[in-house]
Amino acid sequence: MLTLDTITVRQDDFRLSADLSVAQGSHVALIGPSGAGKSTLLSVIAGFFPPASGRVLWQGQDITGAAPGTRPLSILFQDQNLFPHLTAAENVGLGLRPDLRLAAGEHEAVSRALTRTGLAGMENRKPAALSGGQQSRVALARVLLRSRPLMLLDEPFAALGPALKAEMLDLVAEIAEETRATVLMVSHDPGDALRFAPDTIVVADGIAHPPQPTGALLDNPPPALAAYLDVTPPSGR
Amino acid sequence: MKKSLMMAGFLAATTAAAQEKPVLTVYTYDSFVSEWGPGPQVETAFEAECGCDLRFVAAGDGAALLSRVLLEGESTEADVVLGLDTNLTATAAASGLFAEHGQAATEFDLPVDWVDPHFLPYDWGYFAFVYDRTKVADAPTDFEALAASDLTIVIQDPRSSTPGLGLLLWVKAAYGDRAGEIWSALADNIVTVTPGWSEAYGMFLEGEADLVLSYTTSPAYHLIAEGDDTKAAAAFSEGNYLQVEVAGKLAGSDQGELADRFLAFMVTDAFQSVIPETNWMYPAVTPEAGLPTGFETLVIPEKALLVPAADAAALRDTALSEWQTALSR
Amino acid sequence: MADRAQPLSLPLRVGAGAAAALVLALTLGTLGAVLLRAGGASALGAADWAALRFTLTQAFVSAALSVLLAIPVARALARRRFPGRGILITLLGAPFILPVIVAVMGILTIFGRSGLVNDGLAALGFGRISIYGFHGVVLAHVFFNLPLAVRLLLQGWLAIPAERFRLSAALGFRPGDIARHLERPMLRALLPGIFVTIFLICLTSFAVALTLGGGPKATTIELAIYQAFRFDFDLGRAATLAAMQLLLCAIAAGTAMRFSLPSGFGAGLDRPVARWDAGAATLILQDAAVLTLGAAFLLAPLAAIALAGLPQLAGLPAPVWHAALRSLGVALGSTAFALALALPLALAVAQRRRADLLESLGMLPLATSSLILGTGLFLLLRPIASPGDLALPVTALVNATMALPFILRALIPAARDAHEGYGRLADSLGLAGVARLRLLTLPRLRRPLGFAAGLTAALSMGDLGVIALFADGERATLPLQLYRLMGAYRMADAAGAAVLLLALSLGLFWIFDRGGRADADA
């Protein structure tokens, strides 16, 4: 279980607080207006941004001060998920050993992961020689190989077309299934959230609310979310 | 690479220590020890008779040499310092670091009498403006003629160069209170002032100026080494200033006896005969075989000017400010 | 994007700390040693203040002109591909790494009283122009420093990701728009640092200023230090002047940091840069003219040096070749030292959010009087070892420190880009220590590292440095040997040695720089 224990985040005049838990193995979407702090919340969990107060716990263990690379999670950013000077295989191999001194068996594991994400034979290509979808697949192959129990997605597929994005989300679901990972995903698309995430954390007005069932939430959005989703709240005014 | 350099340093240190012969350390200026200077021949000749290891340590030019000795003070490794001139000897003697040379009176072939308890001369020369005979038909015969002419000159800065300082004292010795006036008159002849002799002489050879401040012996190099007789030096009617280069031994030397032997050796033929064609100066004691062929063609000024060492230090500050004022306009 | 200020890793802290300590010891430490020996500072006279005024004025004008002229040249080189471009870029770097005396002779062959330009003017019936005076000093300083400015700016242009140019092309940007949206932010980020670097180089100039300045009006602080040191034997005044020079450096560096803004281009995918914006005929003509003029200005004196020296090359005496080997050793040693110093400093600076003290520290060697540095080091080391035995390692170390400011100029922006673009990804993958150095830092910094290594090697090759106080006569470097040849009237041999020096410096520079660019990622 991931617990954000009375977390507060401050940056200049930006404020965000979170006091919530995410059940192990669940898939949760983060939805909210732009600038509400969804990415910042993932940054706090991933260790890139220190909270002003509160603790981040994984399975009851405090990881608030842990270095990003040692946390039990993999994160995919909006961009810069691959090193442009390394090949696909090397980018994936980093997930196994950051010094890339891979044993024969590990090379095979890299190839298997690439094959699993549909990139068989592209081991030696560099990112610039791959399509956007293929780049996403390389990053996912690395997530697969790292097999960390928590997966954070900060809109890594935002640049892909709807069909491709759906394909990637399916791949994420499969990988999460295989690795039994808990997934937190920032999303701007209620459709994505509905399809992928049974639960949703609404981030709005400086608060990250505890997860609620996605379907019910979208059917009856609170005012801030409604404005963002551009629907009139059914309760009317 | 870094390692091997360090190693080279350590090896050099250990081999020096391993030799059991007594070591005589002579500080001198850089061009003396260069492959083209007198150093290598002097070293061979002295080591052949002294049963010692003669070690030259080079430090820039004469002024840098004195700076280094003053900097090191009494802990200096030097036994002998060779390469000061009369503009520096007063400061050097006043430091108390130098011992009296104690050598028997020598018959020096200098245009002036030599009396100095601390320092012995090993060579000398006249400062002079050098020109190309094929380009300058009427060489000036004094500073006033030079100033009145359209001829261009390149000189050295007295603050950073020995010849530059020599010229400063030359004008001061020749014209006294009129020195500032002479400099003002020369200002439009001066193409530029260089930090050192090499820059100035190089610029002269490149044709940047008609004349360059150098020595009356400079044409000897071109004649003897290059077979080129076009270079000549101008003798001035007010006299040409002398540079006398000297050596002295350190009071704190732990090789006092060897140092004495070196100073005595310095005025013998073995040392003196090397000087003309390496340092391109006149030897302090003309060798038995005489001067090399070619030196007889050199102009000999009728009058030799030299401010006594004791007065040079006091005079040069006034002279420098006159020079600066005149040329800064 | 909020970014956590990651604490520096222990090895990085140790490395950067050691480098910073060494720089401090060699700059402030040596000055302190001299002050201590002198027994305190001395008052400055009116002539010293006049020297300060002249120094500041010429340095400001020289730096401003160098930087302004470098912009069109670097832009033309950045957006044009033509045969020989690589060689031209290498050759353009040559003036910067030449020993002063050689370069001045080259300049005089072209611009001197009997130089090509004046002969040309005379043949056309115009009057001759004199190079000596304030304008001569500036001309020579621009000759020396324009190439440095061009190279550093070119790095800036090449660091703009291809994606940004692609986006600009897609948006139909015209050259003016590119200038506003891409080039100006880049220049804004780089120019203050480059300007200050050149300003400081010119600040400590002495031989150029004096030789071409025409007389004592052109007295710089460095010459005043010389005078205090060897004319007046006044160590205290020399040290006071050197302290003033360092203070000026601190002010200048601080001011530059204030004006410098990060360009914020982010990272790209290392696609080769294609330029869709530069096809107009007028632009092509403009660039061709700029490159022709720039190349003529910088290369003509070099050609003069080469022509004078090439025939002498074969007949050079053996000691010159020995000195050349020794200098190669010193140059390579310096390069190793310099990179070991610069890399941790650059990485530490890059990980901070704002330019700070550490970055200014890297500039200190620029404003350090080499005379004071040599003397102070001499005073510090003499109790430990015989200076003559340390001549070569000390020269290598000092040359490395003197090259540090240039290396940092080249490395810091790239290190910053690598950190900003990929630091979080590397952190999230636990990429740390040697692995991070090998897999992220070195590959991303490859170009500037190659450039920096080449620059250091070449600078070290041509620099007389502090060897004068340490040399023992038997271990002369090539530049020292060159001076000795000149001092022994052997001007022709000296010209040959100059060509050898030029060739070796350029060769080293080319090899390292090439190494940084080979196998550039596609």
C-alpha cells in the first residue's frame, strides 16, 4: 500500500496537500485541472521534490528521504524517458544494471523485454531512429524489466494518437498484471481513466483527494472537476 | 603521463644526489645556459679541471636572476651568481648576500677601470643603435641627429628589459637634465617599445623600424654566423653606454673554495674565448688568440659612458619618470 | 517543473572540493605567499592608477569587439556546410593558442609598417597606416580572442537541439524569428560569460599591449606588476597590484553571472541539425562575406608565420626537437590534470540551480598574474623540493589551472543541459557514480570535453607559463627554446620553431577536438 501521510507541498505560492492511501495492485488515475499539481504529486512520490511536511510510505515503510533510484517504483515522464546517445537495448538494460555491465543472461532478458513490447530486432537503434510509439515501447520494456511494485505514469503517451495510446495503455495493463504493480497515472482523458483505472484521485484546489471509484466520480463530478471536464454538474444550480 | 613526469622529476633529483663529486651551483640568466649560449662549453671546460659538477640554474634575464636570489635570501642554493650588470650590482651588494670576491687584481680589457670588491666582470659591450647599411645611408651620429631625422627606431621598455634600462641611463648620462627634452624629441621616431630585446630585434629584422637598440657587437653575429655584412651599429659622439656583465659569489655558499676557483677560471682563456661567438659580447679579458675574425670590423665608440653602480639606482627613478612623461604624451 | 535540488554525491563533492582548493591555492594562495614574503601591501602611485584605467579601457573595448564580431562568424559557421569547414574551424582556433611573440610577428607581417596591408595601400597610392597605439592593442587582442569567442558561440549554436530548428521551420520562422526565439536566448545565456572571459584575458595582457601600444601610455597592470617586481624589487606593490587585478576579476565575473540567464532549451534527441531557414541568396552571400573576411583576418598572419618558418623546419637543431617532445609531454600532462580538475567542478556547478561562487572561482586563474603565481608557487614549493626538479610537473599543473576557465566555459552549459534533460531519468534509474559518468555524463559532454582537452593541450603547448622561475636550463620547453633562439639572434631557426609549435599545437587541438566529434550520435 502506498500512503501519503499528511503531505504538504509548497513552491512559491503553490500549495498542495495530500492525505491518502492507494491499495496495492490497484490502478489509479490522477485527474484535475492543469496546474493543480498532478505531476508535482508524482514528483513527490518519486523523490524529485521534497514535501514541506508529511511522509511517503510504501508498505508502511517511510521512503520520504530515499533517493529516487532506490524507491520501489518506476516512473515515465512526459518526455526524456530515453537517453538519445544510447541504443534501445542499452536504454532498457539500464533498468537491470545502471552500469550496463550485463551478464549474458541479462542481455537475453533485455531482448525478451524488447520482444515482449513488440520491438524484436530493434536492439541497436537509437531513439532518434525510432517512432514515437516505439520510443514509448522501449521505455515500457525497461519498466517491465525493472519490475518495481509501483508504476508512475506522468502522461508519457500524451503525444501519441488515440489508437496508439490505447495500445500503450493495454501494454501498461499487461505489464502491471505481470509485475503485479500498483499504477498511478496522470490523465487528461476521462475515457482513459474509465478504461484503465477503476479508481481516481482528484487533484484540485490545492488538495489531492483520496481515491474514489472512477465511474461514479465521472457520473457525478464535484464542481472543480466538472469545470475542468467541461460538463455541467447533474445537480444543476 | 602525469606519473611519468613526476617520475622524471624524482629521478633527476635522485641522480643528482647520488653523485659524490662536489656540486657548484651557478645561477645565471637563461640565454647563458641555452644550447647556443656559453653555458655548455663553459661547463665542459670547468668540469675538466675542477673535479666537480658544475650545475647551471637559469632564471629569465639579469633582473629576474637578481629577483630570484633576493627572493631566496640566505637559504639560496646558489654558490655563484653570474649575469648581473652594473645597474643591478648596487642592489645586489646592498642585500648583504654576496661575499667579496677576494680575487687577485686582474688586467681587464674594459674601456673603464674596474674596481668592485664584490663583483668581477666576464664580458661587456656597448649599447648602440643597429641598422641596415643598405637601407640607412646616413646613420645618425648622436641622439639629437636621430631625433631630428625621419628615421624610425624600436626600443625596449626599461621596466622589463636590460637594454631598455641601459638606454634610459645612456640618455641620462649623456644629457643629464636635458634627458626629458631628448626623449620628447625622440618620441616621434619611436615606432614602439617592446618588453624585451628579442621582440625589438625581431621587429627590426622584419623591417618595422630603421634602427633597433642593441649592441655594437650585434653586426658580428650576422657577419660571422650568416656571412651578412649589411648590419652596422652607430657610434654616437656623446658616447655609447656600456654594459658590463659580472659574477659574484654568495656569502652563504657551502662551496666557497670551488666558487673562488670558478671566479678565477672565469677570467682565463678557457672561459673568455667562448664568450665572443656565443654571448656576442666582448670578453672581459681578451684571449691570447685575440678576438674572432669579424670583430675587427665592429665600430668602436670614441667614448664609453657608464653611470657608477652606486649612482645608477638613484638616477634611474628620475630617468624613468622623465621617460614616461615624455613618451606618454 | 519542480525539481529537487539533489545533494551532490560524495565523490563529486570531494572532486569539486579538491579542484576548488587547488585553484584557490594557486591563485589566492600564491598571492598570499608573496604578500607574506613582502611583509604587507604597499600604496599605489598615480602611474598605477593610470595603468588601471588603460587596462580596463583596452580590455573592455577588445572584449566587446571580439564578441560582437564573433556573432556573425559563428552564426555563418553554424548554418553553413561547405567543404573544408572542419579544417577552417580548427585553423580559426590557432591564433588563440599561439605564443604572444609569434602571433605578434605574424600580425606585423600583415598589418605592420612594412606589412602586406600597408604595401597594398602604398601601391594603390594611399598613405600608410600605423598599427601602433590603442587600436593596435585592440586589433591584436581581437586577433587572439575572436577565435575563442567564435568557438564558444559555435558550441552554443550546436547545442540548440535540432528539434527546435525543426519546430521553427514548421512554424515558418524567418531568420529574424530564429534570431529572436532561438539565437537571442542562447546568446543571452552565453555572451556575458564569454565577454568576461575575454575581458579578463585582455586584463592581464602585457606583451601585446606594450609591443603594439607604442610606448609607456600602454602600460597595463601586469606590466606595472613586472616593474614593481623586477625594476623596483618591491614585492609588496607587486602583490597589491595583483590583488587589485583579482578584485577586478571578481567584480567582472559577478556582474556577468548577474546578466547571464539560462537559455532553457531543454534536451533534444541528438538529431542532426538541418537548417531550413538559411536558403535565401542574400543570407548565403552575407555568410560567405563574413566567413571570407573573418578567415582572411585570422589566417593571413598564420600564413605569414608558416611561410617564414616552413623552409627552416627540416634544419632545426636537435635541442628544438627535444624541447618539442618535452612540451608534448607537458601538454598531455596538463590536459589530464585539467580535465580531472574541470569535470567535477563543471558537474557540481551544473547541479546547482543558479550560477554561484563555485563558477566564479573557476574564473580566478584568468585574472591571476602569471608572475605572481610563479613567484608565490616558488615560495610555497621551495621548502619542499628543488624548483628545478619540479619544473615540468609544475608547468603542467599551472597550465592546467590557467586553462580551467576556458574549459569550464565549454563544459558547464553542456553539463547543465545533460543534468536538466536527463538528470531525473538517471536518478529514477539509480544511475550513479562511475556508471553515471560513463553512461550519461561523458557521452553527453563528449563534444565540449574534446574541445576542452584540445584547447588545454594547445594552450599548454604554447605557454611559457611559470617555467621561467623553475627552469633549470636543461629541461626547456618548446616556447622557451623559441625565445632562446631569438635571444641568440637565430631568428630564422626561431621562425622554424614557431611553425613547429604552431603545427604541434594545432595537431593536438585537432586530434582531441576530432575525438569529441567522431561518431557523433545520429
